[in-house]
Amino acid sequence: MLTSRSRCGSIVRTMEIVKVYMRGWLNYYSIADMKNNIEELNGWLYRRIRMCIWKQWKLPRTRKRKLIGLGMPEWVACEGAYSRKAYWRMAGSGVVQRALTKDRLVNWGFYDLATAYQSMHVNY
């Protein structure tokens, strides 16, 4: 699997593999009108990458430091870092979504399917 739940590996490497795979998938199915499917898949991929990043941070003090470094207030960072929720649930939480925004992930090299689909279809 491209983004394994048990071992996420390097985020940069994972994003590159996902980029290659999704670009090929999008080129193959580009004829079809699948705007809703693309948006759902894109949202799922963003959450999956957030989950892998959250899992890599491992320790609560690392999570707190990283969240503060990403611009979150200290009390919000503490609230998220010391949460006992599972990885997938935290990836969907507001704290992680505000810290690891779509724009930030795209700047880090994430391949945004919706943008690529939009560039292929003029009347998106």
C-alpha cells in the first residue's frame, strides 16, 4: 500500500510515490466526469498524510513543539498534543487540520488532485 497505517515511513518519499501514482491514475481516468470522486479522494489523501505526520511526531512534547512551530497557540498545542485520540481521529481534528493546512502540505510537495483535475477540465 502507498500509505501504510502501520509504518508511514518518510513523508517526503510517501508524497512523491503518491504523486506519481495519482498523476498516472488521473491521466488514465481524465476523460470521465468525476469531480465529486476527486474531491472525496483528495480529502481522504490529505487526512492520510496528516495521520502519517502525526504518527511520526510520536511523543506529546514533540507534537506540542511542532504544533507551536506551525503557528498554533500554546494552549491549543497542548490540548492537541496530549490528546489520547487515535491517529486517524486526530488527523481529522481541528487542531491538526489548522496546523497542517492544504496550502502548507502543497508547499511541502503534496500533489493536489483537485487542482490537477481542474487544469485538465476547463469547465470544472
